[in-house]
Amino acid sequence: MSRGAPGTVERTVTAKIPDYFMSISDFAVYVDTTQGPVSITLPSASNAGKMVFIQKIDGSDNVVAVKCLGDDRINRVDSLRATRGLDGWMLVADGEKTWLVISKSTGSPFRGDGQQP
């Protein structure tokens, strides 16, 4: 999907490569680490209200590292790590230098109605 008017769903990306730098038009990145660890770099947190979703989709022991661009931070740290399948985060940019974690999935799939089983 592509970036559209405010309130529309943006592009979804499935990363199967060692490193991926998210663009401002990315929304959801589903990460397959079956071939090795994957590093995802967030776009600048200067984009106030920008939301992103990152989730590890496989059950391997490989790690997804979510990193910040430049001197941005995620809730005062410079990276997050997903180690289990279906671990992930919904993040929102504060418009300055911080990505805020607004939701975290911890290995439990969501049902079609958005609720955890």
C-alpha cells in the first residue's frame, strides 16, 4: 500500500534482509529472521504523530533489533530487541527526538477483532 491522505493505511513491508531503514512512508514492518538477525532503523522522530508497527513473524532464535536514527531515542533508550515470534511494538513519534512505545505485543497473536486470545 502507499501513503495516502491522513488517516489512511500506509505501505507494509516484510523485511527478510540483514538491515532495513524505514522510510517516512512505511507503516508496518513484519520481520522474518529465519536467515539471520535483522536490524530495523526507524525514520526520524521529528515527524510528529508518525506511527509505525514492527513485529517479528518467525519462531527462530534470531533477534530483531529496532534502532533509532541519529540521536533519536525510544522511551530513553536507543534500541529495542524482539527475541520471540510475534514480539513487536507500535511506536509514535513525538515530533522532536523520541519514539514513544504505545503498544507492545509479547508473543500472543491477535484475533480478528484486535483482542488477544
